[in-house]
Amino acid sequence: MKIYNFTDGANQSLYGGGSGCGCYQQPVCSPCVNCPAGAQGPQGPQGIQGAQGPQGPQGPIGATGPQGPQGPQGEIGLTGATGPQGATGPQGPAGPQGATGATGPQGPAGPQGETGATGPQGPAGPQGETGATGPQGPAGPQGATGATGPQGPAGPQGATGPQGPAGTVLGYADYYAVMPTDNATTVAPGAAVAFPQTGATDGTAITRASDTTFNLVAPGTYFVQFVVSVEEAGQLVLTLNGAELPYTVVGRASGTSQIVGTALVTAAANSTLTVSNPAANTTALTITPNAGGTAPVSAHLVILQLTDTTPAA
């Protein structure tokens, strides 16, 4: 039972009161201020739980409680990674000598060792008895030919042979050059040697056309010989009517001898003859002015008429 105090006129009029304190069991009354306390009423029903207030600040950490009893053994965890190997411990003392085992089978033979150095030669044994002579062996191969021995002295002069038949030279001519002065310039390939001077001549079948060219007037066969000293290795050839006669080419491979040529030439009437440096060669020839000494050197062209084939009139 709550005691209410009516302090407003409306409530007093509603519940029959006037001024002062009245006790009524009305829920609209405000608590009585001046009324005497009544007996405490029974506890009312639990009210609806209010909203949770904000969390207060954390209190100080309490003192550590006593250690509880040891819990049960937990399950074994996974094996961890292997740690690094520890340092090797000191070597233990040697164990006692074991009993000797049985002998094993013999192993295979090792490889052949290197041949040792040859020992010193032993002393010669006593001379054995001479054996029987064996058969003669075959002849050996022919030995190399020995060097040619020196030339022996000249033999005695032989007897003079019988007189040969009379020759048939129909005419002749000797043309020559004297160096220096003659042939002062080199003889180029294809050019002729000059024989500008005339020696002994006979007949009219052989004449001069120029210092280098000579006429064979009569048809027939002529014996031709030339001798020329040159300084280079070279060749000379006879030309007939401007054409080289291959069978008359002569030459030398060094500068130590004359070039000498000899040939028989068959010519038609009024043919021309020269002694020339072959046109196919590349070396010009120098006619030697003083071969072998200080005197001037000559070059010769000798022509002999052997036959005359001029038709009879």
C-alpha cells in the first residue's frame, strides 16, 4: 500500500479531500511527504532489465593466485625440423684387438710391371770353334757409277787419210761486224744482227741488200754459218724472205759462250737472208764489244753457194 499526498486542488476534489494529507490507495497520487510510514508492502515483481550500461575501466591486475595442480599430459605435437649437427665428439679409445680372420683366397695377378733397365754386359765368353763355311750368297745390287776419272793424255797422231773428192763451192761471201762501233744498240726481239762490213767474196750469187739483209740471187742450196758474242742468255735464228726457219734456232742459257749457228738453206732465186733475235722472245740482245779481253770482238756471217738450180737456157 502506497500513501499519496494530494497537493493539487483537482486531486483533492476528485478524491473528496481538502487541504492536508489523505491516504488513498490511488495510483495517481504522489508520494506522501508528511504522512507516517506504514508497514512495508510485499516486494513487487522483477522489473524489465534495463539496457546494459557502458563498460567501466579495467580494474588493477589482481595478485597471482597459487599454482594449480599439473594438468594431464597433452598429445604429442608434430616433429620439429632437424636441428644442425653438433660438433664431432672426441675419438674414443681403441677397442681391443680382434681375433685374426681366416686367410682369404689369392687375388688375381697384377699387371706386368715396366721392363727394368738393361743390366751391364757380361764378360765375353770363350771363342767358339770355327763353323763350316756356308754357301756363297747371291750377288749384291749394282753400285752407283763412280765419278768420271780425269781425261787421259792425247794419243799419237793418226795417219793422214786419203785425199777427199774436190768440193763444189760455186761462190762464197763473208760479212762481219766489229764491236764496239758496229751493233752499238741492242737487238730487239724480231730485229736482225748487223754485219755491215764485207770480207772475202766470190761469185755473183751472194750479195748485200743492207747492213742486216743479204740476197741469195741464184736458186739452190747454201751453207750458212754465223758466230755472235752476246752478253745475255738468248737465241738467234735464220730468216728466209722474212720467215723464221725453226730448224736453225740456236742459243745459250748463260753468258759464258758465243752463239754459233750452222745450217743448209735451200732458197728460191732472189731470196733474202738475215740472222735475227726470235720475235717470240722477250730479251733484247747486247752484242759484246770486248769479250774475254780488251781487243774489239767480231761477229761473222759466212755463206757458201753449194748448188745452182737455175733452169738451163
